[in-house]
Amino acid sequence: MEAAADRAEHSARELVRRLGIDHHDVLVLLGSGLSGAAEALGAGEESVPLDTLPFFPPYTAGGHRAHAWSVDHEGVRLLILGGRCHLYEGLTPVEVVHPLRTGIATGCRTVILTAAAGGIRDDLVTGSVMVVEDHLNLTGRSPLIGPDFVDMADAYSPRLRTVALATAEPAASVLSSRPGVYAQLPGPQFETPAEIRMLRTAGADVVGMSMALETIAARQAGAEVLGLALVTNPAAAAHQTIELAAIAEVGAAAVPAVAAIVRHAIGSPP
């Protein structure tokens, strides 16, 4: 773990040097199809390519922009990452969470994770946003090494959940009033109908290929976490093919609402 922390500190020093801002308050990590929220949150043309930073893994998944922006939002300094890495890209859990640990090393004590997901719960229709209240880490992996027993009760901040759920219209029209459970599987294959039946029985409301490992690393660092899951498709819907292009379209359409929820969350100090 010490080596991972050292690498994150090294990357953070280089990142803030190139951004020209030495401290950040909130890390916003944008999921598949949601990278346009960077501009919606105030990002300009100046950014740092993440794959040029030391120890950063390559970004190979579609729908992600491997760039970082520093944005001042009403006195709160945001560090926005336009995409993420995944286990299915051949990475270890430590490599997957390195960008998040780097963001925390720049000073962020609040982490907002967004992700595309398949909807399992009946009321979670395509285009809706679910506030995450808990997760199922079904990857069989962890970014923690050694006897570091991190408490994962209330891993997703009750305070931030309450604030996010109070977001006003028009974003509220796509925001589910019921928070729920995000299940992370390793991917890259989508789930089978039998797997979705299993996940429903286990209590999952949405399913995806990210977020849980990042939340574990964030909680290890003592950061407060808000998770937002955008439902881009019904999970393993019968006689329906999941199209990546359609997922991207849903993500692009949801950008204004997701950005509004994020702005509302960061505008409510503890």
C-alpha cells in the first residue's frame, strides 16, 4: 500500500504542476458517455492528458476521455477526470484506482463517482439516475493490500445522498427518488439473464463494471463518496441487444442532469 500511496503522491505533484493549481476540494470522476459533463461543469480548453502522467495506466475503453480539468465552482475547486480505467482492460485493482488516489492526493476530501449501468430494479428506466447507497463488489478483487480493514458501513455518504436526492427540476425529473445498490462485475461481457436474476435476488438495483473498487480506495483514504449511476439500458433485457452507440447517446442526453446533480451536491457544504 505504501508504494501505491507514493505513486499517487508522485502523480499528484506532476498533475497540479501542469494544471497550475496546487489544491483541489472535490474529485469528479465521469463514467461512460458522461465526459461531456466536464464542460457542463465549467471545464475549458486547457486540460492535462492523463496518459502522460507518471504511473497512469492507458485508457482503452470507449466513451471515456483521458483528460483532467481544474475548475473553480463558486469557490470550490473541482478536479474533473473525463474517464476511468477498468479491470477488463487487463489492469490490477491498484492500477484501476490509481487515478482516484491521485485525485485524493491533490487534496480532495469529497469524491463524486458517476457510472453507466444496466437497470435491474423495475422503476429504473433508461435515462434515469440512481443515487447509490451501497454496493456489491462481485469482482473478487480489492485495491487494498495487506491487513487494512476498512469500514465500509455507510461507504456512500448519507449526507451527500440526501443532498443529491434534493436536486431541483429539471434534473429531478430523471432522478430516482429511491437510492439503491450498485453491483460491480469485472466485465467486459455484459450479464446473462441468469446472472441478472441472481443479482436481483442478491439485492442489486443496477449493474456495471466500475465504482465499487474506487469507493473502497476512497474510503480507505477517508474521503466522502457520492455515487451516481446512470441507467443506460435494461440489464439483459429479453430479445434486446445492448448497443454501445445507444449507451453513448443516453449518456450524452443525461449530461445536463448529471451536471446539475453534481453542482447541487458540491454546493451544500457539510
